[in-house]
Amino acid sequence: MNMIGVNRRQFFKITGTAIGASTVTALGFSPAQAVANVRPFKLERTTETRNTCPYCSVACGVIMYSLGDKAKNTKSSIIHIEGDPDHPVNRGTLCPKGAALLDFVHAKTRLQHPEYRAPGSDKWERISWDDAFARIAKLVKDDRDKNFISRNKDGQLVNRWTSTGFLAASATTNETAYITYKVVRSLGMVVFDNQARV
């Protein structure tokens, strides 16, 4: 290296860098090894999915990150959940329950399939989703056919069904709440509440 024209400050910078590099190398630290051992960002290979927190009626937006090989008929595993900064409700923040959603997702006690307990039985039996939907539809139709009121005592047309109620999901969009309302009211159901009224 040509040292002509180097001022004092530049000399100390060059010398200090050379001594530092040689000392680090002498102690067994190689920059090549350090660069090779850099861990990749943990969310680098994940799939990002936006969703809504299932807890209260505030309906905060969350981003779920799942990791899997993306092969057909395989199941990915959710490894990280955080608030959605683009969501207009929470703008990326989460309450303590929302921040602990990963524990909820991976809880061993979390029910993931429909279950049925027969009258008089002391145990729940797992059934398919098709069986669950068919049973719900049958019970709804039977009760509506039995208890539907088309006219009141004065002969006025009322078309109401008061023996069954409907409680809608709390974490729904306005569009989902509107469609739910239309379906429930079209059945004549009077007892109805949608918690997503905030």
C-alpha cells in the first residue's frame, strides 16, 4: 500500500483496522464463518394469511404465518401470529388475549371437529361435518315447521318464529353480519343477536 499522502488520521484508521482484523482472526473468529452462520429470518419461508381475532366483538385483524412444504394434501403449521398493521380496527396492536393466540391455536384441548351427545348419554361422539350440518338443518326445519306463526290472534300476517334464537359470530365484517341478518330474518326468526355491533 502506498503510504505517501496519508495523513495521521487515515494512518490510524488503516493500522487499527489491520490490527483488529488480525486479532479477531488470531482468536479464531473468521468473518467467513460468521457470515455463513447468519440465521435466516424465521418468517422468510412462511405463508402469510390475514384473519380476524376470534375473541371479542372488536374484531381485530391478525396475520398468521404458517410453515409447511406447500405440497398438495399436506397441512401447514402456524408458527407466528401478530396484529395486522393495515387493519383499520387495531392497526397492528393486540390485547393480551389476542397476543396469545398461538397458544389457543395449538392447545391440546381445542375442539376441532363436531361432536354429538345422544339424549341420555354421558359421552360425546365425534361426527363428520356433513352429519353435523344435516342434523342442524333437520332440527331447524322441524322446529320451524312446528312453531312458525303466520298470523297473530287478530288475523294479521306476522310470519314469525319465536321458539329458536340465533347468536351470530362476534368477529365478523359488516358484510357477513348483513348476510347473516338477511338469512335469519328470512326464516322469520325474531330472537337474533349479532355481537359485532361496535
